[in-house]
Amino acid sequence: MSAIAADAFDDSFDAMGQFTNTVAGDVRNPYPVLAERRRAAPVDMTTEINFDGTVSDRPVCNVYSYDLVAQVLRDNVTYSSGVIRELMELVMGPFVLVGMDEPEHKRHRSLVSVAFRHKSLVRWEADVIEPIVHEVVDSFAERGKAGRGTAELVRELTYRFPVQVIAELLGIPHQDHAQFHDMAVWVVNVAANPEKGIAASQALREYLTDVVEAKRAKPGDDVISLLVQEELDGEVLADEEIFSFLRLLLPAGAETTYRATGSLLYGLLTNPDQLDALNADRSLMAQAVEESIRWESPLLITSRGATVDTELGGVHIPAGTQVVPNIGAANHDDTRWDHPDDFDLFRPVVPHISFGVGPHMCLGMHLARMEMATAVGVLLDRLPGLRPDRDAWGRDDAHIHGERFRSPTSLPVTWG
């Protein structure tokens, strides 16, 4: 089995820095502005702004309230997901699951959902996720043996472990994990450097070709082995369909879970009473994870396209309009949650919309929850007295930022 092409990534590239800077400016708190927009016009017709700052003729409809965002996401007929395929197929391939409509979407989702069956998730937690998190924490936990330990949890934990989990689940050889991670960064950040992103996507496809052939010849119990064997009414996934799905897993492994885990830790570290409560009662973990994902969704917006003239919230939307459901605004809708801008793991659990709703509800949501809970649990077990390193916190200006993608810039901590 061939290794990933060495010339497909750049050793001088600051992958962590690129991830940190994948934002439209250093927007620390978009929620007050989103709240104003939601109250003034839950459905707001405007025009698209081009990358050079000029105004396009293409109409755009922004949707801000929870109920209306949910309505758009549930209706895969009036609001097509095809616009996502247009954006992503350059690096993900032609079979982008999140950019499909019915009936194509249903067929592909049925075939690839084998990778996320409950029995697989249960085994993954003990056999894959926990060992990887412990291995990563091993790299800094020893610092606390002589007294006070310190670490920066974004660079040293949250950025590192999720893509290792995805690589292990896929059946990628351990010695290739580092290069696989670099490929993930370039593919996810194709907008920042299209040439590198496309080259990384091609190199990754070539690498996966060898992996898929090896798994087809000698299947194991990993995700790729499951995908090459799965059948639906006598049909199997073609190789290009498998490659597209595997490349689509990279944003989940290399971006959204990394961001969501960091925001959960930020919420706990900046609310020490809640951190102490969770440490004393781990049964609170599930609601802490849900509250964090609601409070700081790793991705604030998605996109749809109106297939027909329609009306939403009393506003006429012409066919062809790009419709932008604002997940962040929906999750901070004050008609649904009291004090929605606060992180509060004790609040009554009300379903959020960070994983979507309807046909495109995230297949990997249970895996993401499991990874987040495991990472925090291991830290609490192994780093007694975990708390913010206040000197470094101020020096590094640690905060959550981003206008589209949200996550902490850094998480300096101390323990012992």
C-alpha cells in the first residue's frame, strides 16, 4: 500500500495556524448582531457580496429564527442542497452526500450509514477513541508530576485527536496518520489556497485507491471495509462514490469535532462552577456536550437554493435564490432559550439545530458527541485541578472567534 505523496503537502505550512485563521475576520461575538437581525427580519432578502467586495446581482435570503431555519432544512424539495455540491465537488468529488437531493441522497445515505451503526459506535469508543485521546494526553500529562503542569489544549489536544480517530476508523495505517492530517487541512481549507487544496484532494484520492483495493481484497472491520462490502437492493457503491464520501469525512474529523471540543472546554474553563459540577457528577456530561454544541456551533451557516418561487415567513423568495439558514442565530433564538448567549449546562435540554434536521441530519453526530465527552472525561481524570492558566490566557488573548466557523484560538491550562 503506497504512502501519501510527500510532495502533496508543505512541511513549512502552519496547519494549526491555517485552521485558526479560517474565519471571516476576528469576530468574537456575532450573537448580538444576529439577535438584532432575527428580531428585525427573521427572513431577510439581500444580494450576494463577491469575494472582491462588489455586489452581485444574485439574490440571497438569510434566515435567522429557529423555526424558519428548521423549516428550510426539513424541506429538501423547495430548498435544494445542490448549491453545496457546487461548492464542494472540486475537492470532494462528484458524489457529495450533503449536496444531494432525493432520491439520490436517500440511496447514498442508506449505503454509507453502515459506517455509523450503533454497534460500531460502542466498539469505537473503547477500542479507538479512548486509546487515541489517552495517547495524545500522554504527550503533556507528565508535566504535572513534579507539581504544576501546563499545556495549550488547542494545539496539543483538540486539533490533534479527531482526525486521528477518523484515520483509525477508516483503516489508515498508523504511520500515515500525520500526512493524512496534512491532507485533511489542505482539503478543508481549499478556499484559502485552491491550488494546494485541489492537489491535496487528488493526492488523497490516489492514496485511497490503494487502500480501497486492499480492503476489498482483504476486508477488516474498519469503515472502508464496510463501505466496499455494503449492498442495497443488489447495488454497491462505486469507487468514486466511496472516494467522495471518504473525503467528506475529513471536515468532520479535521474541523467540526476539533472546533466543537475546544468550545466545550472553553465553556467549562470559563465557568468553573460548572466545571466543578461536571467533575463531581459525570452524569452531567451529555447535557454539557449538548449545551456546548448549541451555544457555539462549530459551523454557523449552511446553504440551500430555492427550486421554485416560494414564501417563507411572509417573504417572497424567487426561484434560484440562494437561501442561507443561519444555524448560529437559530441556536440563540430567545423565544426558545432563556439567556441564550450564556453557556449553562444546567438549563433544560431543548433540541438545538447544530447537527441539522430533516433529511440531512448529520450521520456522524453520535460519533462527535462521543469524542467530545471522551476528551473532556480523560482530561478530568488525568489532570487533577484542571483550570485556566490565567497568565497565559491573558497573554495569548484566548477567546472563541469566527463568523462562519467558531472555535477557541487557544486554551492554556494548568493543573496540579
